[in-house]
Amino acid sequence: MIYSSDIAERVRLGRRELGLTQSALAQEARVSRPTIARIEAGGADSVSLGTILRVLNATNWDLSIERGVAPRATEDEFDMDTYLDSLYGDAR
């Protein structure tokens, strides 16, 4: 199950890794700054899925119903251990 807190954490992490302010991320994702603040505060359940997808995409995350939120894999940077950790965490 995907929780608003998981999305909030990934958006905050992605934004900080990219060195973006909430305003800069909002501009990149074509949403308002208050929407970014709401998502980062755990309020993703009150935001449309399309908006969440745009924000996650702008922070280099993909949303997968099967896997939850996971780092976007690129052809030249796929790391099997990271992928398996994202699926199973400490249970691996």
C-alpha cells in the first residue's frame, strides 16, 4: 500500500537532492507551491493522482502500484540490490 507519508518523504528527499526550493519544484512540476507544501506535509491523499505523478516525475521518482514509490531506474544505472531493497526492505 502507498501512504501519503511515503510520498511526502520521497518528494522532500528528491527536492533536496536536486537542490530545489518548494517554489522551484512547483514551477518544474507545473503546480502551485502550496500543493508541494501539502504533499510534503503528508497530504497527498487530497491531491489528484496526475499532480502527484508530475511532482514525483520532477523529483526523479516513479510511482508504481506494484512496487510503491521507487527510484527511477535508468538503463545504465540499474542496481539490483537497491531495487530489491526498495521491494523488500529489511526482510531481504
